[in-house]
Amino acid sequence: MAVDSRPISVRDLSKTYRIPVRDPGLTAALKSVVRRRTEEVEAVKGISFEVAAGEVVGFLGPNGAGKTTTLKMMSGLLNPSAGEVNVLGAEPFKRERSFLRQITLVMGNRNQLVWDIPVSDSFERNRAIYRIPPTQFRETVDGLTQLLDLGELLQKPVRNLSLGERMKCEVAAALLHRPRILFLDEPTLGLDVTMQRRIRSFIGAYNKLYDATVLLTSHYMADVEALCERVLVIHHGQLLFDGALSALVEKFSPRKTIVVELDQEGLDLSSYGEVVDHDGTRVTLLVPKETAASVTGQLLSALPVIDLTVQEPPIEEVIEQVFAQGAE
């Protein structure tokens, strides 16, 4: 099968929910039985973007921004209210078998493994559902076991696994059919730092091995920085930014941080920039990006500098700036 150059295409995609509303109290509850009032909530508002084959894209936004709703529309779990979504040449909400065999949706707060049976039996169930040839299935399980260090976990009932162990097995189960499109919704949610790093490394390895296209949502910016060169930022259902992660930092963070270590205390560096921390001989300055190079030169030539570093702002701060401007 030929690989689409743009396997994901979204055009003016919208989703509106109609939800029941009522006043508190017994009287209002009884009235709602006879006449229910509803209101419309726009979860996604006319967003458009494309994702190229083999691309890993971060999909960022606060809780309630519309990220999960968008992923559900792209994976076929929800029908759009308006607009178009095309994934691998198919309309996802039609749930055609040929489409479902090529995608996967991993949600950090959802289970697909059967609670009371060994992990290997759940894998066998997925093999039957996706009609995976036995030879391919064994090869894939062996590869996933090595990449994720599953080993003895395969023989344990799911209920006996820790959260990190279960998440590794959940990810493996979702990839047994070697999908070309991965929709990952908070895949490292609740995991410790070590397990987050392992899951990130695995996603990167799978992307390179199968040239898979990945759309990733995460509240852990380390996930995004490690995997994604491009990000989409959504807020209140609207797309605020679509571009390179480096361009996001450039656009929404006009300052750099200079941390300088001096060989004496008490020096006043306020003339070089905004002093945000002064701890003995260690001073932290904020300076405009365009003057960072000249300020660095001035510090090195005029002061007794032991060490100096220039840092980009943390990506968390950049994202907060995007959300703040979106809210305005």
C-alpha cells in the first residue's frame, strides 16, 4: 500500500455537545423530567491542520481545551458536528475495517487489557481481533518485549501489575497490529520519571522503525521536547499555534536567562538586565533575546566571571504565555 504524504488532514473541524442543564433543588429536578433544558457547548471550533507521514506532532492545551475530543474524531469514536477529517484516505467516523487496522488510540486513563487474565492472553485476543498472521504476531511481540522490557510481565494477570508495568503492556497491546497512525492521549500519565523516559524512548524507536505518524498529547513537557519538533497548541477549542517547537519559544518568549557565577559577592548587575535571583556570588538575569549576546560579552569583559550560562526559558512558561494570549 502506498504511503500517503499527508495521512492526517483536518479542515474546519468542529464539535458541539448538547448538554442538559437545570437549577439545583428537588423542584428543578422534577421539572427537568417533564421539560429538559439544554445548552450547546463548543468543544472544538473550526480547527485545520495537516500531519505528514512519519511526523511526530505534539498536541498541547489545558484541560478542556478540546484535545481529546479532536483525537476521538480523528480515530472515529466521535462524529464531527462540522468540517472534514481525513485519515489515511478514510473518513474515521465510518469505522471501516481497513481504516481501524491501521490506527491506534492510547489513552493514559483507559484500559484495554482484560483485568483478570495474563497479559499474554490479552495479546492473543488482540491478535484474533486484528487477524494478525501468527508469524508476524510472534515477531512483533518479541520486538515489543525487548523494547519495553516486558519479560515476565506477560505471564502476570493485569490486576497484579503496577501502574507503570500496566502502561507498558497497554502501549504494547495497542501496537501489536503495527499501526501506521498513533493517537497518544497522555500515554505517560501518572508514571514516575524513569517510566516516562522509557515510554518516550519506545515511542521514538517505534516511529523510526515503522515510519509511523504520531499525534501526542501530554501535560509533561519533557515528552514533547524529547519527541516533537512540531507542536499544535489549542485553547478553548481554537488552534492558537501550529509550527516548530523552536518557533513557539521564539515567538512567545522574548527573553533569555543568563546565570553568572562571580568570584566575589555584592556586585550590582541591575544595569545588565532584570535581576531575578541573587544568591551570594550567583546572579540570574533576564535580558531581551536580541541583546543576550552583547550582554554576555559585557559581563565577561567587565566582571570577574567564574562561569556563565545562557538558557532558553522552560517550555512550560512558553506554553503558559500562549494560553494567556489565547484567553485574552
